[in-house]
Amino acid sequence: MIQSVNHFALLPLYAAAGTALLVLVLELAVGRWAVPAGIAGGLATIGAAVTLALDPADTFCGPARCSWVATPPAAVMAVLFAALTIGVLALSAPALRLGIAPAGEFCFLLASSMAGGVVVAYAGDLITLIVGLETLTLPLYVLVGLRRFAPRERVTTEGASAAVTFFLVSVVSTALALLGAALLYASTGALHLAELTGGAGQFAPLASVGAALLVIGFAFKVAAVPLHAWAPATYDGAPIPVAAYLSTASKLGGVIALAAVAQRLDTGPLVAVLAVLTMTVGNLVALRQTRMIRLLAWSSVAQAGYILAPLAAGAAGVPAALAYAVFFVLLEFVAFGVVVALRGPGRDGGDLTEYRATGRHHPWLGAALVLALAGLAGLPPGLAGLFAKVTIVASLIDNGWGWLAGVVALNAVIALAYYARVAASLYAPVGLPSEPVPAAEPGAVATLTRVDVSRTVGAAVAVATLLTVILGFAPQWVFDALS
Amino acid sequence: MNYVEYSSTGGWAAQALLISVLAVPALGALVVALLPARMDRGARLLATAFAAVTLVLTVLLAALQASDFGYFDYGTGPLALVPWADVNVPWVPALDVGFHLGVDAISYPLVVLTGLLTALCCAYTVWKVPEGGRGRTLAALLLVLEVGILGTFLALDLVLFFIFFEVVLLPMYAVIAGWGGPDRRRAARKFVLYTLFGSVLLLLGVFTVIVAAGTGDLVTLTGASDLSRTVQCSAFALFAVAFAVKAPLWPLHTWLPDAHTEAPTVGSVILAGVLLKMGTYGLIRVGVGVAPEGAAWAAPALGILAVVAIIVGSLVCLRQTELKRLIAYSSVGHMGFVMLGIATLTVTGLQAALIGNVAHGIITGLLFFLAGAIKDRAHSGELSELGGLRETAPRLAGLLGFAAIASLGLPGLAGFWGEAFAVVAAAQRGGPLWMTLAVVAAVGGALTAAYFLRLLRRVTHGPATPAVTGFAEISRPEWLAWSPLILLALVVGLVPALVLAATAGPGAALTGVLP
């Protein structure tokens, strides 16, 4: 049987995969322009996704259902994947210029990951979804550990061990998800997302085990508790831009997958338990963190909990979860972007004490970080984050999950404690008598003086911040785009 | 369900005025924050100018009343809340958020008070910047605070009200943490976490109402004809706790003394003067307005807590040894009277609450200005080290005496009306519970007199201590900042109608729907 393929519908994927190939060829042929080519490819992907959204078309269709479905949320997510890839490329540009990681490989892997993200966004069946997720994640194992050391630089294995942790956990989770998909297929015969059901008769228990395994497998990707342990170690060991990608794009993939499953299968109680555990544990542990990236990592664990919460209500909660995810990745990207800008290329996130008074030396970066942290806490001036929280709470109360809304609300209070601590330390005078700054530490000295912020990094942070501010005042655009 | 069309009332001038009341301070904050560091003093002057323009705009809002026929609609019309003029445009339809601003007799006095106190505080920062950070940042934050507070008083949409309610959190945190006393970090953190706890409950309450009623528009919701009793009770419980944290009502008040003690003078003035009023105003407008049955259900509990707050606040004040902490605890007692007035759910009680709000804002603002001036001069706030102020700084001591007497509720000064009529309202309500509450509250009023007289005896009388010798006289900027408050304490005391004019109608409309 020959299936007709609508190549127009596949334009975003062609653009994304083409970017990866182009970068690879450029690197082999001329040995430079990898980053500009990657950024151009990302823009092309955005253009293709927008074009497809204007004239939606499905493809890879069977008699009833399609495996490549162009819905409005899919377009938004594809655009987000491409935008995040562009952003991370911009954040990495100074490090690549210094040769801290091989530019060609780096850009190729990131573009491949973007292609995976696009597949996840448009996936119409479980197999496509899982293949897309794997394509999204696979290059990241390498990216986490990809680092060159200068001849006399101290070689660390943190990146490599982070990569191995991430790899092992992720493989197990994929295996679980595949097993879940298989059980579901065996019991109901459905693979297309639109046809997923809970199964009937004697197959019902088997189908619910399958659904649970799918949720658990995908929960790994969003770093939901109790499947979160890999995230802080991996984020902290990876280069900061890659950590930014992990906590935004990679998490977004997991959210889309979870939303696809949770809206059609009866997984409410399981998702609710995961959500409560995730937000509570994430916030409580984040309270105790002293390293910047670890704090952001735990906070992003907690944020995954907020995203999961409305999914407990099934299909009715999906728009809220997706909207929250959109606002969240923006804010998270700004936060990581500022950290990259403040730290300079090739350095880790460092201790929180090293950020003392940086807000006074870099007023704009400080303001951007405060905006992002306030948004993550769900407070003005981070209006985008405020609307995100409001969306979640409104959706939960609307769908009769009032107690879960209460848990989300209380968690927001806990979370503010550490967000406020970080934001305040940006403006704290150096060397309070109670908490002296260790003067011998080289990092501390480096951040106290002005860091030269690379132009590309500055531009990426500025664009993302501007977008956050605009969407904070016009959140309706996000809701409109998603529906 | 009763969806409201997005329609505004009043002419274009009225709407431009309403918008500009928020837009001017917001623009001012932005401009002031962006000015370069070398223009620090100029930036503070500019901030004062912006605040002064805002004050003028808030006063001008009274002109909207002239074209108002809404007053005559009260009682006969279907709506219990008829703003003088309002702006109503959709903002986020997906979340039922309309950008609905409006002003009426209940919110107007508080709006003007906010404009006045912010202008005074900005002027005060021109003269004196507390240690800790840049002056222009402080001035910008004061303007942001003003936007949040004015927005809360003007909002006629539940979600919009919640958003403005949240706007003040981080700027106030920054003011305390950046320019406060030695223990400012802890106090600021306590303030922000406590009040965020309150406002997330508000969020839950807001959406409990919106989901049940299908709209968040306060004009439609006030009077709440189609909310079930269960919804009203649960929503009012959430609202009551949320606003009780902000007001603050015993036993949720513990953040207040710390925040006041550590905050810089201007921070304390704004905090006590208008920020706390967001709680009591919210309870009237949102709590009683949207869930009257719930309010009736919870009124006895609210009344008892309010009276306990009065007694506890007074007793704690009798034992206080630190000037700012004493004034802070006195706020707990005074807000107890306001809460008692609201809890009676009578027109008299609501009016007492309204004038109590305004009077407390004026008098406590003045008290905190004076306490700040004394602490700055003496470098200590301990009462034991401040004796004999009358000897070395007779004018300052005289003003402190005036403010304290105004605060303890001497007839003829602003503090009298709120306290007296809260007690009267409780007594009028009748029944053993309310009579008891009235009697106990009256005793609390007497205790208020006792601790303020103790304060005066300790601070102004007796032999001069080393700390108070060589005090600088009151400077001209200080007179400038204080004199409006001194005048208002007198004027509001003599002519309470200034605040209460036209509140009887809205009050009757709010209480009229009660079962």
C-alpha cells in the first residue's frame, strides 16, 4: 500500500532536519558559520510552522486517523522548540567561539534535538510521539558532556558523569513508556492519540497499567518526583546553555507527551499524586540550595508539578497546562540566560554568594533576573508568571479539583521564600558582617567586577525579556494561539 | 448567569482621568528608575512631581460625582454598586478578566489618602534618603506601590483586584529589605511570605466565585443574588482569612510589628497608612459585597476576633518598650475597631470602618513620621532612653502628644469617630454577643488611652536623657510633610462628613441585601 504524503504538512520537520544537515555539511566543508546557520535554520523552522498553522494540513493518514496532526497547540509548540533552540545557540555562541565545545557538533546536535521537538509537537500517534521524544533527548546526552578543556585547564568529569546519569535514567524511562504503549496497544488496539481509550472488559486492567507506565515514563522527562533525581545533578554538570535547553525544551517535550496521554486516559489520581509530590518536594528542597543552577533545577522540578496539576483533570486541564508551559519556558529561559550572561562563557553557575551585588553592577541583567524570578514565583512584575498561576488555579477550581488548587497556592508561598532570597542577594551589599564573602575564592572576585556581556547573549536575553513583558500584558495572545 | 457587557460609564474625560490616576505614577516610576545615577536628587524631585500630579488627579475624581445620578439608584436599582464613573474593557477574556476601574464613595477617600501619603513620602525622600540604597530607586518603588494600592481601590473586577493586590508585595519587600533597619532581611521575608499566603487564599476565593457566578465583575456580583449559600460561605471564609492577614487581624498579625520596626520611615507610613487598608477595604468591597450571606454567617467570629485584637493590641502596647513597635501594635488595635465595624454589617458599622480606615491612615502616618524623626535624631527607639523630649525638643514632643491624643480617639479629632461608632454599631446590633463585644471594645478603647498616655509620660516628660539632648529642631521639609496630616487629623475630626459624604447609600445597598 502506498501512502500519499503531504510534504507541505512536513515543512516544519524538513526545515528543522535540514538545519541539522546544513550545519553538519557547513562544518565539514568550511568549518565555520555553524551558529549563524543554526539560527537561520531555526528561523526557517518558525516560518514553516507559522505557514502550516495558517493552512493546517495533516499527513501520514490511515483510513481514519493521521499520525502527523497540525493543530494550533502543535504550531505553538513547534515555534517554541525552534525559538528555544535559537536562544540556546545564542547563549552558547561565546563559549563556542572560545572553542570550549566543538561548534559544528554542538550546533548539529542541538538542531537534531529541535527536529525531535517538532516531531513531538505534531505527533498523532504514540510511536511517532516516543520516537520524537527520543530524537529530542538523544543528542542531549552528548551535549551535556560535550566539553573541551584547554591544555592546562583542570579536567573535570562532572559533565561526563552528568551525561551518564541522564542517559541511564532516560533509557529506563523510555523503556517504561514503550512497555506502556505496547500494553495499551495490546489491550485496546489503539495507537493514534485520538483513539486512546481505557480499554474494556478483561483488558481494562492491562490498559490502565499501560496508561500508568506511559505517564511514569513521560514523567521522567519532565523530572517529576519521584523520578526527578537526575535533574539537579545533570543541570549542574552540564554547560549552562544546555541546562537551559534541558529545563525548557526537553521539559516541554515531556509536557506535550503527558498532555496527549492524560487527556484521553483516566490517569487523574496518578497525575494528581505526581503533581503534589513534585511541587512540594521541589520547593522544599530548593529552599536549602546554595548553588545557583541547583536552585533553578529544583525550582524547575517544582514548576513541573504546577504543570502536571491541571492535567489531573484530564482533557479539560490541557489548555491550562500548555499555557503554563509556554509562560514557564519563557521565564525559565530568561533566568538561565541572565545566569549565562553574568557568568561568562564556559563557567558553571557557581554559588549564590557569588551573585551578591551583581544587580548593582548590571542593572539591566539584574532587572531581567528579578522579572524572571518574580514570574516563576507568580508575582508582579512578572505578570506572565502571575497569569500562568492564575490559569492553573482557575482551571483546577473550574474542574472541581479545589484541593489541588489549594496545594498549588500553598506551594507558591513556599517557593517565594527562595526566589526572594536569590533576588535580594542580587542587590545585597557585598560582605554583610553576618555572611562574609570568601575573598580567596576566585569566582567571587570575578563577578564583583563588571563582566563583559557578549552581544549575542545580551540580545537573546533582551528579546526573551521583552517577549515576557509583552506577554505579561497581553496573555490573551497565548490563549488565542493555543486554541 | 449574568454576563456584563463591556460598557463604560462617564464621558471620555472621566475615563481618561481614571486611567491617568494609574498611568501617571506608573510612568513616573519608569522614568525615575531610568534616570542616571548622577541625577539622584533630580530624580527624587521628579518622583515628587509625579506623585503630586497623581494627588491632584485623585482629588479631581470627586468631580465625577457631580454627573452622578447613581446615588438615587441605590435601593431601587438592581445593582448594589454604582460607580461614579468607570472604565471597562476586556483584558484576558480567557480568564474572565476585564480591565474594569471605577470609583465610588467607599473607595474615594482611600484613593485620595493614598495619593496624599505617597506624595508626602516622596517629598520626604527628597530631603532624607534612609541608608541602604539609592534614593531614586526608593522613590520609584514608592510610585510602584502607589500604582498597586490605587489599583486595588479602583478595581471593579475580581481578578484585576487580585492582580493589583499582588503588585504591592515585592516593592514593599524591596523597600523593607533595601532601606530598613538592622534585622530587615528577616522582617521583609516574614512580611512577604505572610502576605503572599493571604493573597493566594484571595486567589482561591476569587476563582471560587468566578467559577460559580460565571463573571468576575464586581458591579454584577455585588449583592450576589445567584450565588448559593455554600459558595458564599466558602468564598467569604477564604476572603476573610486573606484580608485578615493584610489588615492584619489577630492572630494573623505577627508580621506587622517586625515589618514596621525594620521598615524605613516612608515604608512604615505607606504600610500603616494605606497598605493595611487594602485588607479592610477588600473585606467591605469583595467580602461583604460579593458574599453577603457568607459575611452574615461569619460575622460573629469576625467580631470576636476583632475585639480580641483590640484587647491584645492594647495590652501588648502597654508592655512595649520600643517606639515604632508600640505604634505598630497600636495599629493592630485600631484595625480591630475597623474590623468590628465591618463585622456588625450595619450601615453605621460600615461607615465607622470607612472613617476609621481614613483616620488611622492619617494619624498613624503622622505617628510613624514622628517616630522616624525621633529615631533618626536619637539613634534609638527605646522608650527608656527617650525620656524628657519636652525639655529638648518641645515642638516635636508637642506634635507627638497631638498625634497620640488623636490616635487614642479624643472627640474632635479624627480617631474618635471610627472607634466610637464601631462600638455604637455593635451595641445597636443588640443581643448578648454584640452587647458584650461592644462593652469589651469600649474597655479596649480605654486601654488605648492608657498606653498612649504611658507613651507620652515616658517619652515627653521626665528628665532629659543623653539620647534626646541636642535634638535638631523640626526642619522645613519635615513641617511640609507633616502639616497636611496634622490639618487632616483636625479637619476629619471636626467634619467627618468629608469622608462619609454619600457613603450611607452604598452602605445601605451593601447591607440591604443581607438576609
